[in-house]
Amino acid sequence: MAAATACALVCAAATLAIRQRRRHGHLPRVGPPAHAPSIVLEKRIAAAPAGLYARGDGGLYALPADAIFDGFEAFAASEAALAGFRARGYVLIRGGFTPATTDAARAELEALIKEKSPAVASVYYEGEARRLLVVAGHDVEQQQQQQQQQQNWKQKLHLGSVARALPDALAAAPARWKLVRKVMGFLHSGYPALLATAEQRGLVRAAEAICGGAVSLFQDMAMVKPPAGREKPWHQDHAYFNIALEQPVLGVWVALSEVTEHNGCMVVAPVPPSARGPRSHFMRRDWQICDSEVTAGRLAGARTPVPMRPGDVLLFDSLLAHGTDTNRSADHRWALQYHFKNAGCRSTADDVPRLVVFGGEGRGATC
Ligand SMILES: O=C(O)CCC(=O)C(=O)O
């Protein structure tokens, strides 16, 4: 009890200090990357089972009108908004960002992924990029697979192979940007319109309301899904964070282009808070919820695609199960994703408590 009180006092003091700094316009967020970006070559993954991202139960769970708000002001002004967010685990903010902001951010993102060494933490390439690495009879991919077999359990949890620099064959390919799937840690990359999306007042206020006080932005990612770009299997974001389960964590997904069921929109499975606890995750095509949990049972019935227009923003709870399908269109799907937590509370470097809660295999669960 004494320890809990001390923790509450420390969190409150930290929150107050951060609130004071925010009055001067400073939103705590991840620092600049300390080195050139890590280059992650994703694995090539098998196709998802048919229907994994289809609407559940004949449209029963189509987006309800009261989960949709016209702008952040409408969300802030509604008495019922927060209660609705907590009950469903998400809300959709239509037109959260203006067309001018959205267009500028998207143009900057496209410029960023064309750079050879942008000032970001990491750039992820689709597994398809591996075909560019078989150069002059020297199969880099096979070499990397051999290295992976010698890795320890923690390295094996990584979803692809990581290099410190762009492999020569990729650096020499002008169209390599077309295979970029994700960029992490772009806020210090010198692109003002991208940065502005993270600091938009309406967004930060909504995050503060949901996280119960001043917030810090602890993760920023650009989610680029090129034509044929891979699915992101079903998961709960909290399964990726070393943050105590009782801490509220807010996911923010911003559409920078038209996003549809055809090009890989977010598909969420809203269930009541009592059924929204941590789910077992398994290392399969990704660190993910077992497909069978989403093709049958409660999550299957609740599957709800969330098509969005450029500038729309999805706010979602880190325990809301969600995923995105392969991009079956001929065009890129562009999006940003942020995560906020209460600024007074910390994440740790220790993966073990998280794996105890979310790790299916360790808990003896099967998939
Ligand atoms: O943008 C996507 O395709 C999926 C994003 C997502 O759910 C995640 O990275 O947690």
C-alpha cells in the first residue's frame, strides 16, 4: 500500500512538471535517433486465411453513428464521447486534420522514404525487397537466414533481419521506396508538416482526456502500405509495449490517403471492456493473435472495417484487437500512427512481464 501511494505521488509530481512544461508549448516525445536508421527487411509471409478481415455478423457491427465525431472539437464538446470511447475502445474523428495539413504530410512522407539515409530510427521494407538482394550469384537472403538460426530467443522474436546500413543492392535500386512498409521515429527528420500532425492541439487534448492527464508521445510510425503490401495480422498494441496493463495507452491512426477495405483499412473488433483483456499472442506471420480466434468466436462476430478519408483519425485503446489486410489496389495506402501514454508513468526495458501476460506459448496456450 505504501509503495502504491509513493508511486502515485511520483506519477502526480511528474505529471505536474510536464503540465508546466506543456504550458510553454512542449510535448514530451521520443528524442532524435542516435545513429543512421536501422534497415529492417521483413520476412516474406504466407497469405492470411480467407475472410480474416471481412465484416463480422452481417454488418451488425457497422460503424455506429455515435462513434463518429466531426473534428476534435466535437469530440471534446460531447459529454458522452469519453464514455463511448471506453465502452467501444475506439472513436473515429472525421476531418481531424485539414486537407492542407494532410496533403503536406503525405508529400513529406513520400520525400522522406525516397531519401537514402533519412534521420529516422528505422525503415522497414516489405519481404519482397529481398529479391533485390540476390546479387551476382551471392544470396544475401540465405546468408541472413543462416545468421537468424544462430540467434537467441529475443533476437528471434524480431520480425525480420536488421542491418545497420542499406544493403548496396537496395541502395542502388531507385524504386526501392516502393517497397517501404513502415518508418519508425520520424519526428526529428526535418519535415515540419509531419511533425505538426503529432503536435496538433485537438489531438493532444483528446489524448490527455483519454490518458487522464498530461501525455507523452512515446512512439511515432508512418505506416505505408504499397500495392500488394503485406497484412498486419490481428493484435493488441499493448502486447508490443513494456507498460503496465493498467496504464491507459492511446493509439492514433491518421489516414493520409483514402483508405478502404480494398487497400488495407484498419479492421477493429470492438468488444465490451469486460471482454477486452490481454489476449495470447503467438509468433506466426507476426507477433499476433491466433487466426482461429478471429475467424470464429467473439472477435469474429465483432470485426468492423473502418474506411477513412484523408485527414480522418482513429483513436483506439491499446487493448482493442485490430489488423489490416494486404493492399489489393494499385496505389499506395498512406497513414501515420502515434502512441500516447500518461506522461507520469513509465515503460521499462524488461520484456519479461509483458511476455508473461501476452506470450501465448509461455502460458501453455495453443494456436
Ligand atoms: O497500418 C497498418 O497497416 C497497421 C498498423 C497497426 O495496426 C500497427 O502497427 O499496430
